[in-house]
Amino acid sequence: MRWYDPVPPRPALDRVLACSWRARPTGRHRLVPDACIDVLWLSTGDVWLCGPETSAWTFELSFGVEATGVRFRPGVAPRLWGLDASALSNRRVHWRDVVGDSAERDLIAAITAARPRGADARIEVLENAVAARVMVAGEDGIDDIAEAVLERLAADPHARVSGLAAHCGLTERQLLRRCHVAFGYGVSTLARIIRFHRFWSTFALSTERTSLAGLAAEAGYTDQAHLVRDCRAITGLAPRQFLAEAYPTFPDMSDPYKTNGAFATTLMS
């Protein structure tokens, strides 16, 4: 197993989860924002919720620590648990702060019981918890406004707030509030993240070496300088340096802007 392995969620959760995953990290790793929220279990006994990020961050775990998690599609976790994603932006919080001490203890106990059967069994426990919450929330936990915004921005990362608001039947102020609650930030930041993942996936899935200018054009940047500015803002690195250091998960499922996501066809077309 590589240090990180994303796997498709069970079919009943494919509109809720971008992926499930298992990992045994060694060394320091850089995580790039994708507008998703993760819930993860560590073999130290901790369960964390990782909120939506606006820029990359690095982490390093102690030797031998394992991790198992589920990654929610953008806008879904706040709907399921009644959260305001903007309060979680760039934060990692204990799962008990979201669901309460008792619910966290029950989840940890179930994962501990499943642990001897391996990572797949731990993933099953986490997915069971998500499925149970979906049953409580109803309607698959999907925020129709969030879905509409994501779909429109995937098709046109330069879409204006006024046009998005009209498309959703909201005022601009209402739309921005809904975006902050669902994604943790506004339309411009979300569009920047979607566009960056289009660039990353275009590079990773390309069979030929393409210039940065060509990648920028394919991803929807106005020019190469625009790509460089966004890449530095999101990752802290120049594009070529980021691509050389980034951990490739292609063609495996990892996030909703790479493969197998609802917007993959739009992004790859």
C-alpha cells in the first residue's frame, strides 16, 4: 500500500462522499485545498474533522500512526450536521465537538472492534456512520444550491456572482451567505480552487508534456502569470515545483475535481 490510498465509497454514498481513504503517512506531506471536509480516525484514538482549507498546509505524524477517513463532497457535511463551514475554515476540530462525547466514543469503539480486520473494515465503520446520518438528515444530505454553484463554476470558473445568484434564484447577498455556510468561503475562492484542480488534473492525466502556458489555457486561466499567482497563493510553491513535489493519486479517486466525481466530465472536456 502507498502511504495514501483513496477508494470509491459504497454506491449508496457516491453523492455524499468524494472518497474514503486509508493512509500510513511517513515524513511530512503537503495537503492542497479541495473545498472538501474530511472526518478521520487516527490509531492514536483521536477522531478529527478537517474543515475546508483556503491554502495548503503540511503535517507529519509519529512513526507507525495509521489513519482512516472519509472525504465529503463540497457542501455536503455542513448540510448533514447543520454546520457553518466558515466557522471550520482552515481548522481541525475534535469530532466530539461536532457530535458530542457519547457519539464519538461509540464511533471509536466500533472502529477499535473493526481494527483487527484491517483498513477496509475501518472504512466500513466510518461509512456506516455517514449512512446513518444521511438517514436522519433525509434527501441524501444534498444542498441543491451548493450543487448548482459547483456545477456552474466547473463549467465556467469565471462565472459572475450576479449570474450565479440569478441561476439559483437568490440575491447576491443570499448566495454569498449560502456559499460561506456550505463551502467555508465565497464564490471567488471556490472558483480559484476548482480552476487549480482543473490545472492539476490536466497535467496529471496528460500523456504528453505540456507547457505551463498550455496548461494554464486548458485550465481556464487568463494567462500563465495568472496560474503562477494562484498556484503560489494556494500551495506556496511555483507551478513546476508543486507538480514535481505533489503526491500523485491519479487515476485513482481522490477529490471531486480529479476523477470519478460528478464534475469530472465537465472538467476533462
